[in-house]
Amino acid sequence: MIGRGVDLQLRSLNINKEFRWTTDFLFNYNTDEVTKYYNTSGAVYVPTWGSSISPKEGKPVYALLSYKWGGLNNQGQPQGYVNGELSTDYNAISLNATSIDSLVYDGQFMPKYFGSINNTITWKGFSLTAAINYNLDFFFRKQGLSYAALFKSGTDYGLYTKRWQKPGDELTTNIPSMVYPVNSAGENFYQMSSVNVDKGDNIRLQFINLSYDFKENRLMKRLNFSTMQLYIIASNLGILWRANKDHLDPANPTGIPSTYSLTFGLRANF
């Protein structure tokens, strides 16, 4: 494999008086490629979630590989391809993936461009910092509807009402019909096909930090503190923009939003 990249850090001093405002801009560009992959003859290739090394030469080290998606048939069953023909024989679809070219390359899992923009304002002991992070040019595998999970625990990821229900629905939805008992091979094909890959590009408000630095006072002298700071940090405040239309957070593909945190603290140095 080979890789190359660029790291860039810039700082601007926008206002430099009693009221001070600075901006820090971090930019990272990272690209890599699998140049050669050795595998045993007769191996069967399987789709990836992106977190493992990809066996596809000429593509990124961490790539999303998927079964080719053929849509739903008129019974709401997901379709793939066997020897170039539409098929619902999921075992044949998986066993025929004896060439890496049997799988579709959907994009790289790791962001090609990422970084942050931090703005800091200070005034009379107060300091306010807001950090915005960005991750661009990457893809992720979202969670498809699993009837096994639905029957076991009632989990549907908000997709159950969007499923195929009658002939003709295959023209407007890619979510398979409900089948009982569950066809596990069909569910695995559906989850690992290209239909569940989405763009991960996003810009998020990572944290806001508000602090106050106390001037030297009697309490600090009594405790032998040289500095004392009171701070509040609000983290993981949400996504400001995302490329995918399903309103998903690539860091939580199940659709469950990330939890934010609020931290209060007192920091002191002797």
C-alpha cells in the first residue's frame, strides 16, 4: 500500500485589543491505495463495513465493498446478480463472489479531507471557544431494516413503515417486504448491498468551552494557588450540515443520535 497526505495549520489574529478574537484553522488531506493484495486461489470475497483492510487493488485501504443491488422484485424481495442475471438465490450470490470484481466499490470509508475551525474570544478573564469539525469525501454503511432485530426486540430504525407492502411498491421503496420466518441470507445480502451505502460528509459543532480565570485573591493565596479557572464545556452539540438525505449521523449509522455532554469544573495550579 502507499499513502500520502498534507497537514496544514493556520492561525489568524482578528482582533488584538482588550477584546481579543483568534481563529485556528486545521486542514488535513489523506489518501492511500492498495497496490497489491495476496489471497488464496478460490477465495470467496465478502462485502465490507469499511473498518477492515480492503482487498481491492487500486482503491483506498479502507474501502466499502458491496453486493451489486438489483432492486426489489414484485414480491418485495431484494435482488442481486448471479452471472449477470437478477436473482434472489442469496447463497449463490455470495458463493459466486470468487473475484474481487464481483463486488461493487462504493467509496472510501475514511474521510479524505478533515479538520476543524476554532474561534476563541477573550475579554477581562472570560474566554469562549467554539470548535467546528468537518469530515468530507467519504462514505458509510447505514443500518438497513432487520426483521430479525424487529421480531426479537422491536427495533426497526424508523424504517418499518417504509417497507414494501404491495406490488408496485418496488418502484418507490428499497426496503424489503416482511417475511416470517426470517430469511437470514436475504437479510445479509440486503444489508451488505450498495443500497445501504450513503455519503458521510458532515460539519458538526464539536464543543463550546466557556471559562473564567480568576485574578489573584485571598482564597488563592490561602490555598497557595498560582492560577484558578472555572469552566463549562458543552460537547457533541450536533451536526450543522450533512450530505446524506436520511438525516443520519455517520458516527451512529443506526439513526440513534449521539448524546451531548455538559461538564463543569474548577482548574487550579499550585
